[in-house]
Amino acid sequence: MNPRPLRRVLIANRGEIALRIMRACRDEGLETVAVYSDADRYAPFVRVADRAVRIGPAAPVESYLRIAVLLEAARASGADAVHPGYGFLAERAAFAQAVDDAGLIFIGPPASAISAMGDKTSARRLMAAAGVPIVPGSLAALNDPDEAAAVAREIGYPVLVKAAAGGGGKGMRVVAAPRELAAALATASSEATKAFGDGSVYLEKYIERPRHVEIQILADHERTIHIGERECSIQRRHQKLVEEAPSIAVDEALRERMGAAAVAAGVAVGYRGAGTCEFLLASNGDFFFLEMNTRIQVEHPVTEEVYGVDLVREQLRIAGGRAMSVPYGRLVPRGWAIECRITSEDPANGLLPSAGLIRWMRAPAGPGVRWESGVETGSEVTLFYDSMLAKLVVHAPDRRQAIDVMQRALSELTIVGVATNVPFHRALLADPEFLAGTIDIQFLDRRADLLAAADDAATTMRLAVAAALLADDRRLSRRGTVPAAAPERVASSSAWAATARRDALR
């Protein structure tokens, strides 16, 4: 493969992942181009980029999802490569192909690999042919209820109806008995059509209380390797909330078996760059291919912390035709890393999204703490985009110490103006079952008490923040000074604090 050196990278994304990619580009000596919607005009990632191009109104369908507009922004800014980040167009084969057709470098796998893994039924067939274990079920989309009933009888109830073209829990239904199947098929198909434009569904055997364990792979033009596993079992509505590396349930022998399967999956589709194979891990040690994410993952920092590999820089190297810098030989995990996704979701309101102005934010710091955020004091949080504000990552010599560092970091984190899920994380990390590592993907379904505990903690936190802001205001008033970095917070904190105290006591 002839190298095509990169010079300027357009980042077809926003928020914290855009900033993360910009840091890696700077480390590689590359210029960066941000694209932004009207809602993101004053966002940190726009300010940090070397160049920035407006691409439309706030709604993603009018901005971040418009392929032609993104390509025009790349042309106008002189970019020679495009990094999709995650979400939006990151796993759209049509986008990768359009970037390639425009003579630009797509920083990700070939469009053919994205396409092969984008349809879950074709991916299952491909993985089965490559010798990768898959969950028992149909290998093609199901066209009628009778066909589905036959498959369900063969694999046994309970079964899982899944969208062939999607993920994230959309178009997914658990079916416990034959009488529920027809309705579940109709509902899942309708939901899949709305979410993905494709109502095709298929069936899998429903695995009781498995763990969600994923393997990081990296592939250049010479070799495909795996870089250990991540435990991603703490999920709500099929969305990950906490990830850690390594997994408490995986020993060295299992790591190598799962890693070999992930490598086989990557080789089977001609993968290039960073990707992730997700597996269900049963309590008896059996594991089954779930899907392959053909992009960088939200949770990639925990792997970076444990293995000392900058995955985004490796993406840039590989896209430019160079070999990965990861040394040959088996990589050994060092220490333990945990990531908490900090979202604008309200524990007191069923973790539904919260919007508003961030009047004040204090990020945690210190040894072993990594803070990756797309917002700052003064940022406006809207409902147009995903609710994730930041990723809080810690690294320590072992799991228990990592949990302790995370608890300290969470206690230091303050975000005023929008509700967040920080109280949930604090309740979870203090839970005896979590501390023991006895978790699975249905853990939070059984533990509604953790949400109740988070609600109580949120009330306590609101009171504490209100008291702190009032004390801060009095101190500033005595000094007669107003910090330039946060004039709006200082001007409004007394009124906000009074409101917060009243709301907290309701």
C-alpha cells in the first residue's frame, strides 16, 4: 500500500469526540477542520479547530447528516481526509464511499467492511462462515410470522426479535412465549422502520443474564491484532453507562480465545483501522458474536489507559498508509480503568434528557483521572443531540482502587444548570454487587433501587451546590470582584441557588 500522507483532517462530528480527534491530530502534526451547526457555533470544539465551517441548522438531518454538505466543507477547507468519529455517519457505508469517490481519505474501514457488518443478518452469516461463534437464531430476515414461529420453536423460548439494520436497542423485543411473537414482530419492525428506514427483523435465542464483553481490534495493511477486552454490562435501555478494562470475568485464556475470534472477524471483512467486536459472555464461559462496530468506540479510553495505545493516533497512521506503531507480541493489560458516561439526564425524572445552560462546571483532576468533555461553563445543552456531556475515565493499579479514584472524581465534579446522571454513578459504584463484579446486561433491570438512591443523592447534591454557590456569591460580593470566566454564573447564581434549594426540598 502506497502511503498518502495526511495534512488536514475534517472531523465530521461534534462535542467531546471532535475534541478527542483534534488532540490526536495535533499530536500527529495535522491541521484540523471543524464543522458545526447553528446550535454549536460557540462550542469548544469549534474554537479549538484550526478552521471551522458552518454546515446548517441545529437539527442533525439539516447539518451533521448531510453528506454533500460535509464533502463541500472538506473541499472548501482544503481537507484531504475525513474522520467520522462515532454516531451520525460513522457507520454509513455510503458516507465512506462518498468520501473515497471525492478523492479524500476516509479515516476508518473500507465501505465494503462497513456494509458487511451493517446488516446484522449478513454479518451473522459471514461470522458463522469465518468460524466465529454466533447466538443461535435466524441467518436471514424473517418475512412472516409463521417462519418466525418455526425458528423460535427450533431455538426455544425466550427469543429476541432484533432489527437487521440497527442497534442501540431500537427494534428489539424479548418474547417469552409463542402467543407474544406476532405482536413483538410487528412492533419491532415498525420501530426499526422509523429508526433505520428498514423494517427487517430476525430472531436470536435470548441469553439469560450474559455479560457484554467487547474486543478492541486494530488492523493495518500487514496485520490484524486485538488489544484486549472491555466490560460493558452496565446498560440501561441497551445503552452503555459504565465501561471498564479489563473484565473481571475474563482470564488470560478466555481473552486469547475471544481475541482470536475478533481477529478472525476483522480478517473476514478486510478490516482496516480501529474496530470493536461485541460478544455476549455466558456464565459458563461460552461467548457469542453480537455485532461489530466499524468505528472508534465511546469507551475506547479505558483500553488506551490499560494498554498504553493511542487508538485515534493509530487510526490516523493507518489511514495515511503507515503501519500501526503497536509492537509485535502479546500485549499485557496494566492496572484497571473505568469510564463513566456523564450525561444530561435527570435521575429524579427517570433519567430522561435534561436541557439548559451550564452555568458553572468544575471538572475533576488529579492522578489517574482523565476528563474528556465537549462542554464548559456557558455551554448550552440542547435536545437536538445525544445527551452525553463528557467521559470521566480513571486508571489505577487494580479494580477496587479504580473504583475509589472514580468515587473521588465524581465527588469533585460539579455541573450546575442541567441535571446529570452523576448521582446514579455514585450510587452504582457504592453498590455491593457492583463492587463484587457480579454484573450482567440485565443488572439495572433488576436494580430499580439504584435509580431511587440516585434520586435521593441528586437532591442532596442540589442542596450542596446551592449552598456552595450562595457562599461563593457572598465571598465575591465582599471582595467586589467577578471572575471574567464566568460572569453569567456569578450574576445569576444567587437566584439559581434559591430556586435550587426550593426545588430540592419539594
